[in-house]
Amino acid sequence: MRAQCVALSVASVAACVLPAAARAQGFGLNEIGSCAIGRGFAVTAATCDDASAMFWNPAATTELPGVSIYAGGASVAVTGDFTEDLTRREYEGDVPVEFPPHFFASYHPSPRVALGLGVYVPYGLTSQWKRDFPGRFLARKASLATIYAQPNLAFELVPGKFSIGGGPVIGRSHVQLIQGLDLAEQRLPTGATFAQIGIPRGTEFGEATLEGDAIAVGYNVGVKWNATPKLQLGARFLSKLNFEFQEADATFRQTPTNLTLAGALPPAIPAGTRVDPLLAQQFVRGALVEQKVQTAIEHPAQAQVGLGYTLGQSTTVSVDYAWIGWHVFRALPVRFLGAASAQNRVILEEYDDAHSVRAGLEHRVFDAIPLRAGYAFTKTPAPDVTVTPLLPDQDRNNYMLGFGLPISRYMLDFAYLKVDTDGRRGRVVERTPENDELPAEQLNTGFYRLDANVFSLSLRAQF
């Protein structure tokens, strides 16, 4: 019977970690190439003169010289906090700086054909909170890293005018959740919770970690039309990728509570019994033993269209619209392959599609040094009832600056991105069947703030 007391802890692990993986797009990584960042991600039509075009518009690599290599990375520093309504206490985030890399190489075997390979990180970030954070039972740390590898083929159908391109995408995704386990929320064999027999809420009796890897396949395609010598039009489509985590690992570690039972537990546990030895059995032969978990997560499709216009000889302006198909993330199936198999469940998320408007400007000084600026607004896909510690996603204003430094046949690109939000109300408790019908006003008990500073450096080499 004691195994029943804590089996729900196992279910809550998967209920939290796997939405975290998908929600990472809420802070989706568009930091793919310093030139593109500096120009506000508005580079589908007015593409950058480097091989990162393989992601932003696979058709545009036909416009590059014989051999073009572009490599670099970004530092993503996220800051955030949660202010509790009742106490007005502020809990700061503890998110490490992430460094997503990118690498692209393009080659012309003939004047109208371009081959290439791109490796980039379109989804992935970490949310992490300090140990006293009240939402640690949803997630103390949730981390996702997804890397895509894209072979590319582009063909110039009309010389100097119209190109098409694309290729398969092979994705590898790694996800990790570290979560506290709250004893007060667990049920006794009688049906009562530990909270009902006097165990205070927020009593941590263990820590759970879920970690897994998955591989998926999709594609990325694009078209590029130089309508006039000054006007460019472009579009791209990155397909959804369905990552099936067949054997994610769930592991558990007990943490001491130093509590004793104030009253007896029928049928045979007397008052005054120490709680920790009772719970220890669950980490050895009960529900909280190492086991496997299965689920599937779809990384959504992306579509982007844009236009670019050249003013004079040295200035280019561009405007793009992007759509991210988060409608696929409506529900999440979770299946345990161990002691908690009775807790198999389907978790509702009900995301909407996300939309983004992007604008960029590049001006070349002395026809050699590009100065860049950009702005992008992104509408969050997360509904009001799904703003949690995993990723308290919010509408975002993105402000960008950048420049390029030519060095012989090389170009060193630098960009800075400021992600600014207005904050958003959210919660620190799990969305369950019992509270699913409640409005967000009753679920959300505090205010999240989330901002980021991104620095990016890339090196272009062309031969």
C-alpha cells in the first residue's frame, strides 16, 4: 500500500519534463548566424551574403561564390523572476548561459547548382530556479537541446532571377528535467493526502530526474525570386519533426524531511514513527525506482515569407512574416514502462500558433563595412493557463544591432540582441484534471518576468 503513496510523484515528472521540451520554442532559438540576427531575422528575401542562407532560405545559396563557409556561435543569457501574489516575495531565476553553435558550408559544382551542409540549433534553452523556489515541484531545471543537420541542394532555374533549394533535416533532441517531489501532495492508501494528516505543503522528500534522447527527420525548402534589380522576394518552409522518446530514463533520489508522524496511520503505523525510513523503501523497491518513460514531442513547422528592397547602392531594407505551427502541441501522451505504469496519462497543453513580424536594415559604409539593425515582435503560443516555471513564455520584443568587419577574404560578423517582455501572470502548480476547468485567474498566483541578452559572433570565409 505504501507504494501507492508516492506513485503520483513519478507521473508528475513526465507531466512536467516533456512539455518543457516543446515549450522551449517559446524561447525558440533564431540565433542562427550573426548577420541574420543583426538584421532582425528578416533575411528570407534579402538574404545575408553567407552560407547561413541554407537555413533562412535554402534556395539563396546559388548566389554565393564557389566555396563559402560560415561558422560561429551565440551566448544566450536569460534573466527572470517570479513574484508571489500573497507574500510579494521575489524569486530569481538561476539560468546558466547557453552557447548554441552554427556551421554552414556551401560549394558550387557548376555555375547554377549549389551543394551544402548546415548544422544549427533551432530549438533549445534551459529554465532553472533556485532551491527555495515554490515552483520547484513543477521544475527546478528543465533543459532542451535540439540540433539539426541539413544537407542542401539549390538550383538556379532562371539565371540571376529565380532559384529553388532544400534538403532533408536530421534532428537530435536531448531533454532533461530535475524536479522536487512534494510529500504533502501524495496520497495515502486511505485516499487522504499527507497534507491532511499534518505534513506541511512544500515538504520536499525527494528529487526526480528525467533524461532522454530522440532522433527525427524532416525537411527545409525555399524559393528566391529577384523580381527586379532592387526588389527581392523569398519564402521558406521548415517541416515539423516528431521526436519519439522511446526509452527516457526516470531516476529518483531521496532527500531527508526529518519529520515524524503526529498521528497513527492505519492499519499498523503508530504515531511518532519517523517518516524518512518509511519513504526510503520506495526508492529501493517501490514506485520511485529507476524506470523508463515513453512519449512523443513534435517540434512545430515554420514558414517565413519576406521582401527586400535596395535603396541606392549601399542600403537594403527587409520585412518578413513568420509563422510557427504550435497548433500541433495540443496533448502529450505519457507511458511508463516500470512501477508507475498505472499512472499512464495524456497531458493537455492546447498551444496556439505563434506569429512574428520582422524588419531589418543593412547599410554599407565605404561599400565594405556593413552596419545592421533590426526589430522583431513575436506573439507567444502559450495560453494563459500554461504559464509555468518550465518556461513562462511571453510576447517578446526583439531589438538587434550588428556589424561586419572585412578582413581580406574573410568577414567577422558581430550582433547583439535584446529580448524584452512586459511580464505575464502565471502559476507554480501543475495543471491537473481536477483544476483543468478552472480559469487562469484562479490558477495563476504570481507574476513572471523574463528577458534575455544575446551576443553572437560568426566568421565567413569565401573562396
